[in-house]
Amino acid sequence: MYDGSMKLLYVNDTAGQHANSWYHATATVPDYPTLNCVEHYDVCVIGGGYTGLSAALSAASHGLSVCVLEAHRVGWGASGRNGGQLGSGFNHHESIEKTYGLDASIAYWVLAERAKQQVLELSQTHGFDINYTPGIVNTLHRATSLTRLAKDADEFNALHPGAQLEVLNADALQEHIKSDAYYAGVFDKSSGHLHPLKLAIGLAKAARAASADIYETSPVTRIERLLTSSERFRIHTPQGQVITNHVVCAMNGYLDGLEAKARTDVIPINNFIIATEPLGERIKALLPSNAAVADSRFVVNYFRRSLDDRLLFGGGENYGYQFPVNYPERVKRAMVSVFPSLHDARIDFAWGGTLGITRTRWPSVRELEPGLYSSSGYSGHGVALANFCGSAVGKAIAGNTVDFDLLSRLTTGRIPGSDRVRPWLAGMAMGGSALIDRIPSFGNKK
């Protein structure tokens, strides 16, 4: 099978196979055919994750002929491997007000609230279960002023429609997480967690029901401009071609080797998750409210209970192309630092994945040239935002550009260097910031 120049698509995984994750073990994944001929479509979407599937569903629902080209399997990338947290707002949302003003901050908050609601509505409308559970607790691993924290939360709730932030002191935090690792927390009642691969599978079925065609094991090798044709692009795969007027680049962290205009906004980084053996009452005691948790470290630890009472624990990053061999042990050490009593817990699943981040941590949603769109760089908020941004692109192609125009105003900052150099530069910059996590503050419980 073609392994091309998009090495991130192949270096850590087996071609055409999902990662050996707990998600894959607990989902029924349908098969879609490989593209093996020349086809004509109004829209060709490259990437079968949340962005691409939502773009396809949206465009097809507006009467356009659409295909999705996925190099591996539907939901194969970050869409089927992530922490499953359907969180509020944008990463670094507070910086939106500093950059664009309060009115813009509110507008983007409302958009992000619509993004969360859209995920739940898609599940309900199209009849697929995503195992949604409400509640996310953001925990603080350093001492802070609870008075100031509560004041900030109250002001934020008052200004941002739908915000439901509740500050938790150390005692109140114990109602959600039994750990001495954290000083306080903020409970986001309007967020929640879900089964990410089931969401991707459901989106694919909904797109097919809307008459979009989906092709798996069909990696795109080249985007050719057709300067003398009434159609703008010829999309090449190893066994077929798509001739189309609109292309959506929906590869997120897997952009390397394809379409340089999109790659300069996004840095691919790798993140890792482990799943313990079923823990029964042990995990229920440690996470009694069944809310998901994300902490305040620069390299975030995030975790939650699974449906079968495992602990799903994510953490650790690297910025090269290959996953470190010992990442399961590294993630388990982080888990034990939060829950020492789980030192003897067996690890049944361990997997990594590649996501895309930007310099500002806001998504990059752009029309790169007439008919060529790109949406990526969700920086850890992709469960909600990738779906919404994809549908915004689909609607824009169909003529409704309101959401797309708002998203495309967000600046992301260009990242210099080649595909190989950019992750290395990011690793140097972020590695220095991550050192802060290991510097104890006065009285820190760690």
C-alpha cells in the first residue's frame, strides 16, 4: 500500500488498521470501499475524522455531491483516539478578549456552545449513541486564591451565555476526585465526556445517509490544479482520482506531505492514553461523580471512568514523528502520581495519536485559494470544534458563510520551517514551558 511522503500517517501505525485502543475494542466499525476509478464530485473531502465527516454531512445535506477520501479508516486519527472530553470554549479562550475585545469573546463563546450542542444534536437526530456523560472538572495543581478564582468565574458566567462554572475548594473537589494531587478546581456543568470513535462512526453513517460517498484506504498523494478545466482540481490516490470544484483539507495533525499552504499554520504533536483493567468499586470511589477531569499542567493530565469501570488516563506529549517506546510506562507514572493506590493496576490498552495545535491555540479555518479549504489545529478542543468547523466549511461551500467568516477571523500565527523542522522547534519551545510543571511551588502537595 502507498506510504508516500505523509509519514505521520504510517510511522506509528499499521496501514488500514485502527489503533489498539479501548475505543476500538468497544465499537463496531463498518467498512467502506477503496476508490479505484475516476469520479466527479462537487466536493472532495480529504480526511475521514470529525472535520471531514461533518463537512461532508453538511455539504451533502445542502444537495451537493460529496466524497470523503480517508487514508486508513473512518475515525482512524485523533477523532477516534482522543480523551473524549466535550469541553467549553476555545483553548486559551481568555486571550480572545485580550486580542479582539469582550464582544468577540462572547461571540466565540456562543459559537463554542453551539458546537457542543451540535454534537449532542447530531447523535440524537441521526440515532447513534455516543455514551455521553455530563461534567468536566478542571483541577489546579498549584495553590491559588479561591476568592479571586470565584470572582473570575462569577464574572465569566455573567458575561458568557450558557457558562456554568462552579469553583470547588479542596473539600468540594473531593466529591468529584479522591486525590491529594490538587488544591482546587472548577466544575464545568455544561461540558461532558463521550466515546469519541462512536461519534466518528455515527457521523460517517449520517453522511452516507445524506448521499455522501466514503472511501477508506484511499490516501491522497497529490492535489492537482486543472487550469484549463471547468473543474478546479484533480485529486490523486494510488488507485483512483476525483475531479472536483471544491476540496476540503481535513487532516488536522496529519497534514505533512500535502498542501503546504495549510501546513504552515499547524504543528503536529503526539499524545498518549492508557486504559486500566476494570476496577469496579475502586474507580467509583476515586471518581465518585463520574465527571471527567483535566488538570492545570502545561502538559495536561486528563482522565475519566469508562463504561466498564476502567480508568482512561491521558498525558505526556512528544513532538517528533515517532512515539517513544516507553510511553505506556510514562503515562502510568503520571496516573500513579494522581492516584497512588492504582500502582498495582494492570494496563490493558495503551495508544497514542497525533493532533494539531497552532501558535495561538485557536483553530485554523481558511479558504487557501478559490475552492480549496482547510480546517485544523483545534489544540485539544477538537471534539466540539472539529465537528463545528467542518460543518461551517460545508455550509460555506453551499453558500452560507456566516460561521465560516467568524472562524476564519481568528489568527493562528505562521510556523516557520519544513515539515520535519516545525515539530522540533515546537518541542524545544514547549519543552521549556513544560518544565514549569516540575518546579514545585511553596506548599505544593506534589
